[in-house]
Amino acid sequence: MSDILLIEDSQSQAMRFRLMLEREGYSVDIVADGAAGWRTACADPPRLILLDIDLPSLDGFQVLGRLKRDRSTSEIPVVMLTHRDNVSSVQRAIDLGADDYLFKDDAPYELCASIAQVIH
């Protein structure tokens, strides 16, 4: 079981976040599309999921909805990690059960603190 499942389609951003998190001692698995991320979370539940919104196959909102409806994954904390900074996206993520919502530009400053708070 990995500590964190990062569902992110940008390879460069995924590697940036992975390196940042591994420096903090977390093990990180990366999946590049929504459907594969959802399947991975179901097959091998991580301690936390970092989820982009704009993904191929299933978008982050669809993945989040599926995760929170499925008994085997509903308790996994999910932090949205995205460039979308509009209020409607934030509200939709919270309504679907996201534990936190971070903007990628702020991630270097807030990501590790948010993860520590969510997974203790």
C-alpha cells in the first residue's frame, strides 16, 4: 500500500509533486488518467489521494464521486490538486466529499501541511 496515490495527467507536474512528497518520507504512486486512478484506488487503497480535475477518461469530479460512493474507498481522504480556481469548482469538490482543495501554484507551500493534517 502506498501512502499517496497521485492522479495527474501532466508527467512533469506529477514528477514535481512526487519528488516533493518523497522528500517528506511519503511513498507515491502516479496514475495518469481518471479511470485508471479509480481502479488503482479500489484495487490497492492508499492512505490519501491527490486528484487533478482535468483528466482523460474520467475527470476528477467523476473520480471523486465514485470514490466517495464506493464502500471500499469512501473513507480515503481526497485532496483536489488543480489549476481551477473558480468558486464553483471548489464548491463542487467539497460537495462531493473532498477533504481539501489546493491550487497547483500554491502546492509547494501548502501541500505537505495539508497532507499531514488530513492523514495525521
